[in-house]
Amino acid sequence: MIVREGAVNAGDGWRPGYPAAAVVFAIGMAGTTLPTPLYGLYQEQIGFSELVVTVVFAVYAVAVITVLLVAGNYSDEVGRRPVLLCAMALSAASGGCFLLQSGLPLLFAGRLLSGCAAGLLSGAATAAVIELAGPGQKAQAGFAATAANMGGLGCGPLLSGLLAQYTPRPLMLPFWVHLGLVAVACGITWFLPETVAEPKRWPPLTPQGVRVPPEVKGVFTSASLAAFAGFALLGLFTAVAPSFASQTLGVRNLAVSGAVVFSVFLASTVGQSLTQRIGARLALPVGCGILVVGLLLVASSLIAESMLLLVLGALCGGAGQGLAFRAALTLVSGAAPAQHRGGTISTFFVVAYTGISVPVVGVGAMATWLGLRQAGLIFTGCVMLLAAGAGTYAARRPPAEA
């Protein structure tokens, strides 16, 4: 399989480049976190526990992981553009489930479809953004890909929180707005150049499982551990932080809850912007260290019942996550051979999304018996140890930077 990178042939006419692909990526990822500030409203309407909230959230992550394992390398075969269009269709179907929901079944279905969309986007959109960059644009494209991922995830809760708090029909309007954005993304995707030069016409799926090319194994361990720890922090904020803000801090404004979640992703994007200046090899352990400090602040906010400390923890932890995440993705994608890049990136995201799901379900289960505060403290302690271990490993065995 041949991958064509950079500019398209002159005879192809003008086509949008990597910034347009990044916009598509961001719109798709925004839909996956759109329900975050709304879970409290769903709890009131349907009636379910905090454990069910985390299970609903985890269904999304399980779907992401399944798609990455089954079809993570599919865009390497069929091309980036068809996979992106399929992801947009799944995102629209997810929004339809939330618009029609009257109980848990459609809520689970919506999260399942949303996870499938994210699974397709994680590998295909990241590869498309990087491959559409011209000579000398690879660093900017790498930032655009990770910023679109994190920025999109952050804009989802902010958008739905504002619409739910200050407009009528809080459980409807956010999804109608996102469906409009998905339509725009489909139009952009239609005109994107195809970077796979010889795509096959819908070949059969060949599940790759968790597989890393030999060229990548040297960097994959530290990079994937850092991603796991960082995504665990993101999972805490997207699944549990709104409940903590309302139940423990008494903050019931949905726009504020959405803004708190947005802050961790905004800080992640800022952290990513610093990776190139520091260098990926150094940014990986430094990002893990900042992530540990952010987790300490989150733990302090749980003890002191302080919104200020929670926001500071979100900003600090998000910055560390972003710094380490972009460094890890840069090192992994740079070491991967072009013909296996989509599949390698997908394997990397399997580890990351395991971090965003499994620990969060544990928090939900512990919250049922120990309370949300104690569960959060145990969670932050475990993730701190993991982040510190990943940072130490990366510092003592610096990976080669492509």
C-alpha cells in the first residue's frame, strides 16, 4: 500500500489541506463529549446511579477500542476519506439516538455509535492530517492533529453546557447544532485529497489486534503508558467532574460544569503547542511530571471541597497530559512506517482509550460504596503512580526522535 503525502498533483485542482482535515477531526470528536454536562439531567429524567453514568461513559470507550482493534488499519487499505465519511455518518446516527432517547437503551446506543465514530477518526483523521501536510509542515500538522483531537473533545462539553443552561430544550438543541456541524464536516471531507495513492475498493476487514511494528517497539512502552495516565485524567473530568461539582461543591450551572471540563482540554491543547519547542524526547517525561502535579491538585480539591483547586488541577493536569500526549504521538507516528501508520496510531489509541474507560468505571463502582470523594482520591493516587513511573522510564531511557 502506497501513501501519498503533501500536495496533490496540479491536475487535481485546488483541494483543502491539513487544516481542513483537522476541522473535520475536531467536529467529529466534539460529538463524543457533547453529553458530558447533561448526565445530571438524564439522571433526573431516567433515574440511575453514578455507577451507571460511568458505565454509559465506558460503553463509548469500549466501542472505540473495539473499532480500533477490528478496523484501526482499515484506512490504510480503503483510503482516509471513505473512513472519515463513515465516521461522520456514525456521529450523526449517535446524535439521532440522543434526540429520540426516552430511557437507557437509546442512551447506550448513542454512546456506542459515538465510540465507533471516534475509533475510526482516531487513526484515520490523525494520519490524514499528517499526510496532507506539505514539505516543512509536518510539525505544524502534528500539532493540528492532536489539537483537533483534544480541542474537539473540549468544545463538546462547553457547547452543550452553554446551550443546555441558557436555551430551551437542553436535551435537544445541543445535538441539533452538532448535526449541522457534522453536515459541514461531510462537505469538507468530500473535497479532501485522498492520501492513500492506491486504495482498495472496500476490501474485507482484517482485524489487526494489538500489534506494533518492530520499528516502533522501542518508543511504544513509555509513550503508551504516558497516554494511558493522561487519558485516565481526561476520563475523570468527562465522566465524574460534573457530578462532583454539583453534588459536593453545589455548583449546578451546566455552563460552569461544561467550562470546567473544557478547561482541561484547553490546557491540553496549550501543552501540545509547547512540545515542539521542548522536543518530544524531553517533553514526554516533563509532561508526566506536570501531570502528577495536576493530579495532586485534583486530590487536594476533593479534600478541601474547592472549585478553585479543581480548576487549577484541570489546567495543570491538562497541560501535562497535552505535553506528554503530543510527544508520545509524535514519537510513535514518526517511528511507524508509512504503510502501517494508521494501524500503529490506532494501537496507540487502544492503550489511551483503555485509560479513559477502565479506571473511570472503577471510580463509579467505588463511589457506590465509598462515596465520590474517597473514590476520587484512590483514583488520583493510582494514576499519579502510573504517570510518575512512565515519566521516570522515559527520562532514564529516552526514545529516539524521528
